[in-house]
Amino acid sequence: MSEHASTAAVPLLDLQGQYAPLRDDILAAITRVCDSQRFIMGAEITSLESELAAMLGVRHTVAVSSGTDALLLALMALGIGPGDEVITTTYSFFATAGAIVRLGGRPVLVDIDPTTFNIDTAAVARAITPKTKAILPVHLFGLCADMAPILSAAERAGIPVVEDAAQAIGSSYHGRPAGGMGAFGCFSFFPSKNLGAFGDAGLVTTNDDALAGKARLLRVHGMEPKYYHHLVGANFRMDALQAAVLRVKAPHLAAWTEARRVNAARYVRLFRERGLSSVIGLPSEPQGLHHIFNQFVIRVPDRDRLKAHLDRERVGAEIYYPVPFHQQPCFADLRYRTGDFPHAERAAAETLALPIYSELTLDQQQRVVDVIASFLAERGSDVAPDWTAV
Ligand SMILES: *Cc1c(COP(=O)(O)O)cnc(C)c1O
């Protein structure tokens, strides 16, 4: 290495470290699929489904083509269509709202809780109307939304809950697994998620036998048997190659998650040791919840200048997400305005995700914290923000 470790680049995510020790097993699994020449459905898919059902603590899993398609499939199985309202957060990855709109539904957006970044449950209850057909909370960054009030509001209204658990595989809420609380859970195996495939893949979970059957049917154009179509579905199948890769990786997920949690605790300690824990808003883990830290997201003053500073110092960081749904150009016809959801707008302006992947070293974390500390020292602490007031 030509550089001293303390000034080396720190990537936001480095998948090589995870791949290297599994390389032989993964290549063997890929070879197994190639040698079988069975690329569509088959044993890799059914084996992955039963292995993941056991691992996640759900009755049924349906392997699909992406997290986006998992959301679309779940909403289709629940019959969401033109004119239906689906309540969701304004602060998430685009697919959450996109899936509703693609079915002709209307996303009824609500603000977030400023400490967890998850959907504001009081606002959810207020948003329910006779047209509401589902509630779609997101377990953002790996922390479950506050599901108890959401589930009871849904039960009172007689409508289903769909969990967008794309970022939350293995997380839990008072002992209940992400994806096992609503009518459906939707997961993504996008490579940057905690359990990443070698391309696009996703999963739908449910504890309801009838809904599982409907989701399976919709996954294959509503076809059963061949060329007899009961429902208009789509091609939502996961490739057998992706399933084979995921079957090698899945048994390691718990250890990877634990490493992320250790890294998160280490950041908190490092920021505290430098006296920065009041200047920087650190992630919280409410009592009874198990955070899996798909992202480690902080609030910082002068976020955009800090991001530029980190870029210059070659420290990976990312803004999730700079524009809430209600301010997206493609949703202009929903007629929301800037100012409608102040907590989400503040989060969009103040948050920054830091490297948190399992293989991150203490040296690398020290470097991340050093670079942030030097920026804050140069900037001065004239306007120390009061995060407790958000
Ligand atoms: C990643 C993600 C999705 C979409 O998953 P893809 O596999 O990329 O289609 C949906 N919702 C959230 C919250 C996500 O983070």
C-alpha cells in the first residue's frame, strides 16, 4: 500500500470483502445452475424460498425479480387499482410510491418521525378515508416503522398493511420479524442491500395462505396450468442464477448484520469521544427494535458542504434521499406543496449516510470521523444545531 492507512480512501460500500471468502462457493453454485441449464423456476427457487421462510420467520416467501416488483406484486394481489388510496411515507426510495402509481392508485403521503425517519403513525391514522385500500410503511435504513399503531389503525379500518422491508431484512419489532407483521412484506436483494444478489432480485413474504397463492399465480402471468390464465399478472420471476447466489450468501446474513451493528456502535462512540454527539444527530434504536443498519444515517449542519468535503477526502457518503416524494416532478399532479411535510424536507436537507458495511475496519471508521471532525472544526461551532428540538 502506497499510502498511510489513515488517509486511504474509504468507499461507501465495498462488496469485494464479502465476496472474496465466498467466491468458491458462489462460483460452484453458479456452475451448478449452468450445468443444469434450468434457469427459470425449479429447485433453486423453491429451495431458496423455504430456506428464507425459515430464516425470516414467515410462513410463505415468493421469490421475485426485484424489490420494486415485490411491491407491485403485493399491491396487485391486494387488488389495488385506479382511484384507490394507499397511505405511505413521503421519504423513501422511489419504488415505494412508484408501485402505487403504476397501478393507478393514489399515494396519500404523510410526514416522518424526525428521530427515526420512519412514517409518522399519528399522521397515518389521520390520513385514512373511505377510499384508503392499504397502508404501506417503509422500514427505512433497516429500522422497523412503529408498527403497533399502524396495524391497529389498519385493523380498525379493515384494510391491509404492506411492509416495504427492502432495507430491513432480519430486523424486528418487539420480537416480530420485518415482513411478518403485515399482509405482505416486500424485500429487495439489490446488491447494496444487506443481502445482495448478483443483479436484481426480490422477495414477497406473507403468513396468509390465500395471499401467498395469489402472489405465486400473479408472478407467472396468472397461469396455472401452462397457458391457462386466471389472473392478469406479469413476469415477476427471480432468475435461478440469483437464487443460487442468494442461497450461498443467506446463511451469513446474521453475522454480517451483527458486524454492521458493531460498526454503528463504534461510530457512536467515536463521535462521542470527539465531543461531536451534540453537533451531529446520530441514529437511534428505540426499545424493543432491532436495527440492521442497511444505512448509518446522521444529521449534520451544512450537509452539502460536508458532503463535498468528504468527496474531496475520498470518504464515501450518500444522501438518502435529497427529494421527498411530494416534491418530485413526476408527482406534481398529486398537488402537494413544499412545506407540506416539514420533517421530511428537513431530513432531505440534513441527512448523510456513512460507510457501514460489515468489513469496514476501525481504522476506516476513525478516518471517516476524523474527516467530519476536521470539517466541523474549520467551520466553527457558532451555530450548534439543537437536534433534540427536531
Ligand atoms: C431498494 C428499495 C426498493 C426497491 O428494490 P429494487 O430491488 O431496487 O427494485 C424499494 N423500496 C425501498 C425502501 C428500497 O430501499
